[in-house]
Amino acid sequence: MKQTSTTGAQEKAPAVADRTTYQSQIDSLRAREKQHKKAGDAIAAARRRLPMVEVEGSISLIAERGKVTLLDAFEGRRMLIAYYFMWHHGHSAADQCEGCALYTTQVREVSFLQSRDITYATFCQGPSEASMCYRKFMGWELPWYSVQGKSLETLLAGRRANTMYLICYLRQGSKVFETYWTTGRGVEVMGNNYSLMDLTVYGRQEWWEDSPDGWPHPWSDDDENNPYRMDGRPIVQWPRARAGYSDDLGT
């Protein structure tokens, strides 16, 4: 993977101010940040008051150990968060979804979720053998299930297949209910990279951001400057490839 620098000598930067002026503007922004956080709390409160819809708990999933059910994926806990991983059938590891790879890589430590009676799992929308090879290549150890065909169609209930989703479920005895779902930028909650980038002076450096004139935006929506890819494969795959792990999916 090439080492890149997006900061050049001619790029613009914020105006220089004394400490007092700087702190005054930070304080002003902090008030807005607190309002934003409270608004987020209010949205979360509304989310907890949504109705829920029953889902068939016996829906079939394929785990590493073989066929299981949606109910099994809870691992005995009351709640389940499932990330629906996109899959490009018949393609190599380098051609799999770069966004899904980024978000999945960032979910590593789930003991705190489990302390709140929540299980986290990946529901890959691809064949079990190839997707399990991909999981091994990436070094992911969290629960992983292959969900395809009628099972996927039933779980998505009219939503488009092979799209990234976060879907939340509640178990009451042997009954399962869907309580919330999101897609697109909603799945950014899975990681901290974007949140950390948003704190920096140049942000995400992507084409859509509202930044001052002259701020760097090297990442665009074209193939050459894809913000998730570098040198022909998803950026988060490169540490594994450099370490010598096989990306052979057996296809």
C-alpha cells in the first residue's frame, strides 16, 4: 500500500489567533456540540419508543459449525445487533465491499455490549464457504453467519438485498422482534474513524464536505480516488495482505 500525504505546502489552513480568541471560539462551538449531543439523546429516546414487528425466530442461518437459527444468533441474550455485510458473488477478496470491510474491522471489543445483554453479529449476504474464508483472511473473530435466499428475503422484508444494514432485534422467550434498522451513513456508528477525522482541521477530506475554500478534498466518488480503496483493494485489507494472510476465497 502506498503511503500518501494529502497535505502540501500550498494548502490553506485556519487563521492564526491568540489563545484567548481561540478559546472564545472553542467555547462558542462547545455550546453547539452540547446541543447536538442532547438532540441525539432525544432521538435515541424516540427510538426506544418505536413499535416492533415480529420476525420468525426459526429463520435459517449458516454458522461456521453449520445450520443454526436466528434465535440461536442471540447466544442466549435478550438483544441482537446484526450487521448485514454486502457480498459480490464470484469476486475476489480485493473486490469485496470496501465500506463493509471498514465498518466491520472497527467492531472488535464487544464485552461492554454483552454486559448490557446485547449480542453483536455479522450476517453476510454471501455463500458460507467463501465468506468464511474472507472472514479468516481479515482476522475477524466475532459471530459470523451466512444469510441468503429465502432467509435473507424474509429478514429484509421488502428491503433491497446486498445493501449494508444495521438491524436490531429483541428476544422474548422464543419469540423474536425487529425493533430498529438503519442503512447508508447510519452504519457509521460502528466505528470511530470518521468521528475522529471530524475533529481534525481537514476532516474526512471527501468531496461532499462543507469546508473553507482551498481545503484538501483528495477523496472523491470516482474509482481512482475512492475513499475506501487504495492500490486495488479496500484500505483495511492491506495490513492483512502485507502480513502474508491468504485472501483465497476458494472460488
